[in-house]
Amino acid sequence: MAQPPEPVSTPELVLFDLDGTLTDSAEGIVASFRHALAAVGADVPRGDLAGRIVGPPMALTLQRLLGDQAAAALTAYRADYTTRGWSMNSVFDGVEDLLADLRAAGVRLAVATSKNEKTARRILEHFGLAGYFEVIAGADGAREHKADVVAHALAQLAPLPERVVMVGDRLHDVEGAAVHGITTVVVGWGYGRADVIDAALGARRVSDISELREALRA
């Protein structure tokens, strides 16, 4: 039997990933990914596409997969995702109540996502969640890696409190936060189940929203 998550010190600031953490976005991302590959005549990889492509920046995913065709595929992906893919999305159960309770307790909240920043804001506004966050930071332009996105968020949140925590679902969330000395709570309902090693870089795991509440003492 899994042990209950060890609580972190009650945070003063929580950075949330978006895809696989706050919202279930796999359907739209996978649909637009398939559209992008079809647009350049590339074969769709076999296996768990959601586990493979949801989370990391799509530009990097396509570059690794397609090489010289990546730029054209990315253009096709973005056109399709901003038209229809973004709306194939839902908020995970219990997320909004958690955000409301954290805010009521005086905890500062921000989003640090590898998704395009404008699209991330659009999704959060669509679901009525944008108002919970001081900052919504995304992976635009030169911000290709999660550590860069976290840095972008932190720069807008200065002066920073002492106790900062990241909440995400993938190894790149853990690694990106660790660059800045931030511990991550890894949620078990996302898409990175296979790529996050137990206790990696001090990360803690939770299996459901109740355990996340306990870990954050919300």
C-alpha cells in the first residue's frame, strides 16, 4: 500500500502546471497533433500519445520527431489547436474548490505552463479560473524549457516568499522547478506517470485531490 504523502511546509506561493494538472487537455492536444502530422505527411507514432506529447512544449516534441518538417507541422498544430483543440478540455474534479480555498487562506497562486501563454490564459478564462492566479506564465518565444517558464513566472511574482511549491504531473515540471530550488508535488491524475521517478529531486507524489490538499495543507 502506498504511504500517504508527506506534507510540505504550508506554502506561501504555489505554481501550478496546466495540462494534466489543472485541466484534462489530452483529447484536444492529441487531435491537433494528429492533424499536424497529417498536414506534413508524417506517420503518427504508435503507443500512448497523451503520455508522450502532453506536457512538454509542442515545438520541441515536433522537432525531435520530424526534424526539418517541424516548423510546418507546428504551424498546422497551432492553427488547429487555437480553432478547436483548446476547447476539447475540462477541469479536473475538485480543482476549483482547491484554488478557492488556497486563495482564501492567503496563498499566492500562479500558473507556469509549457503551453502558449495566450492559449493558456484563454483556457483558464473559459473555465473561470484565471482570476485565481496572479500570473499566468507560458512557453513563448525563447522560453522552450520548463525552467525558463518558471523563471518567467517568478520574475513577475517578486518579491518572492520563502516557501514556494510547484504542482505538476511530469518530470520536466520537477526538473524545471528544481533549477530554482523549488520542490514539486507530483499529481497522479496527469499524463507523466511513466516519466516521474519516485523521490526524483525531492518530489512528492499524490494520487488525488484530497491528498494534494493534505500535502499543501489546504
